[in-house]
Amino acid sequence: MNFRVISRNVGFALLVSALFMFLSILVSVANGNDSALAALMISFTITFIVGVFPFIFVRKNSAITLKDGYIIIFLSWLLSFIFGMLPYALWGGPFTVVNALFESVSGFTTTGGTILSDVESLPNSLLFWRSSTHFIGGLGVVVFLLLVIPNSSPVRLRLANMELSSLSREGYRSRANKTVIIFTSVYLGICILAFLSYCLAGMSAFDAINHAFSVCATGGFSTRNQSIGSFHSDLINLITMVFMLLASIHFALIFMAVVTRSLKPFKNPVLKFYLGTLAICSIITALYLKIGQIEPSWYRAFMDGTFQILSYASTSGFATADNSAWPLFPCLLMMYVGVQCGMAGSTTGGLKSDRVMMLFKAIGRQLRRNIHPASVSEIKLGNRIVRDEELYPHILYIAMYGMLLVVSVLVCMLVGSGGANAIPATISSLANVGPALGEIGTFGNYGAEPAVAKVIYCLDMFLGRVEIYPVLAACGMIFSRAKR
């Protein structure tokens, strides 16, 4: 492994965090030097020094291998988590070391789960830092690095191919270098439009920027204890729904629709499958809420039901209602759409609708083969035929995902987390949804969970965000090197 390349690139990832820590310091100063100023200044200083160190003492080297790329991705995320927890840990309050780590991982992975029972007790600068971790993590700490590497650099091409999974590049043709620009342009566009829309809807500029950071990253951190529901505005709810949906659609489809000024890109079969899932689950949820007299009117039932289904499906985790009082079936629907989630090439977590659609088609093909053994059956996504060698890695990923869920649930239950919490919390963490059910539902938090369980949830959030393979590859290389 080339430690020069690794240290310089990981150092840049830390400088991105340092930049947003500095912006948080400015927020603190603007609010009369609030209580988090010292914690943020110390955190900024430490992060900046460690991040800039390789640029001063390590000579530039553009050579990069496959192993180097995986280690860069792994360490960039891991060290972002560790240095990102410093403002919380140094500020204190409810932030023990484990709680600070949980909040940091939840922020960078855009999960949005929290240990806080009173979000509004945090100073504005720390609230801004929480939302900033969403913004950084939504685009990806490695993508920030790719934006400053020259287009001609082999480092950029290799890292782009690793950070952006092949699944996110299926369905349209674009070189890896251009893909980075497409993702960044759409991401920033969604963020800016969300900020302006929230301001026009009556939010303060501070609330608007924090919620814009969260919604474009499909994260869910809010400045209010009752999330989006605190604003008691159907207009704000609708704006949030629109941007949750946009952020959960393949960014290339949005880019192509804007550039070509056509709706043809939205005829994508995976998008139709995703929207169909949302429509069916929203209608069923609304029926349960009205018939079960959870909501007083059909309008309220459809608004809250659709909002929560879309919130979980986009893995945003925003809330307008307390799902702890809801019937079990719509809650299970929310957990399902959270696992299936939005499309690849978006900021959502979970398995991705692309993989789930391929799984259903593969099951259908196998059933047809059992009934008609001599028939020739192919899997198609639109006009494209999916070959078995393309299908296999995605089916294997789903199997790995299921195994990881089972193991995580068992470990969490062994360390003292009850099954009623361990199962939905693990599902929610691995899918990067954030809120789950019951005590850790839409208006709940993870504060009462055992410390070891929180560490397991952190690991699940990490694996869910980077899609398992890069972490396993990096760990395998590190352990194999240690044995030599």
C-alpha cells in the first residue's frame, strides 16, 4: 500500500470536516459566542492540523492501486466519524464518548437517528454541525475529494469507480469523471432549492439551511424536537415531501430531465417500480389510520400516511406524527419501504429499489422455469436484458444484507437490548433510516439503548452507507497485511 497517497487523500477528507467546523464556529460567534464555541474551536484545530499534516510533510504521489483506493474510502469515512464526534464529546451534556460517536456516525452516514431527547437544548452552532455532517455524508466524503482532483488524474478515475457503485451507474452512459459532476450538481441544486422553498414557506434562515442540508442528504436531523411536525404547516410538509422524493430518485435521471427539458428519463422502469411501491403503501397506511381512528379526517390520514411512508422510503426519517401510536401493519410497511428505499444513484440507504426489483424478477423467472423447464426466460429492466453475471452480485449482496441483519439483532439482544427495540433499530440503522418503531420511533431516540448496542448500530450504519463491500475489502487487506 502507498501510504503517501493514502495519507494525503484521507487528510483532505478531514479538511472538509474542518471547513464545516469553522463555519459552525462562525455560527457560534453570530449567536453571541454560544456554549459550543470552545468545543468547536478545539475540534477545528485538532482536525485541521491532522488533515493538513500530510500536505506539508508527505510528497505528492499520483500513483494509486486498487488496494490504496479501498483503504482511502475506508479511512476517510472512519476518521470523519472519529473527528466528527469531537464537538459533541467536548461540549458534554448527554454526549458520552459512545453517544458522541453514535451522533457522529448517524450524521455522516445520513441515518438521522439520535441519542438526544431534547434537540432544542443544543446551541445553534452544534445544531449546525449536526446538519453539516449530513451535508458532507450525503454527497460523500470521497466525492468532496474527487471534486478537487484534476480530471486527468488516475487517482480521480480509480476512486470514482470505487466510491460510486456500479449499480448507481446503470441505466445511463457517462464516464466516472462526469458522473461525479452530475451527482454534485443535482445534489447542490436540490439543497439550494430546498433552502429557498423553506424560507418562502416561513422558516427562519437558520432552520431552512439546517433542514435543507438534511433533506438533500435524506438524513433527518432537525433543529426541533418534533421534527418537521413542529412547524405545524402543511406547506412545509409538502415541500419536505417533494424534496425527499427528489433526493431518493437517481440523480442522473433528474439531470437528464433538466438538460433535455423532457420527462422521458422518468419513464425508467425502476422509478416506476419505486413510485408504485410508494403509492400502494401510502394508500394502505392512510386507510389504516382513518379506519383505526388514529387520524380524524381522510385528508390528515393521507397527508401523515404519505409523509411517513415517503420519509422511511427515502431514508430521511423526518416526522409529522408519532408512529408509536400507530397500528402494527402500517409500521411494518414503513420498515419494509425503508429497507427497499429509493433508487441507486441517490442519497438513500437500504438495499435500493433497483436490487429489490431485480430480486422479484429473478424469483418470477425461476418460477417460470419450474413450470416450463424448456422455456427461455430473460430478466429485463426496460429494454435492457440483465445477464446472470450482472444479477449475481446483487442477489449475493441481498443475502449478505440479510445475514448482517440477523447477526446484529442477535448481538444487540445478547448485550441487553430488548427484541422490541433491537430488531427495528438494527433494520433502521443498516438501512440508514434513523427512527424505527416504538420507543425509538419517529419522536423517540436511541439514548436508552445499551452502549454496546449503540456501537453495533454504528457499525450497521457504516456498512449500510458504503454498501458492505468496500468495508469488507479494506478490512480483509488490513488483516492480511497484519499477518505477514
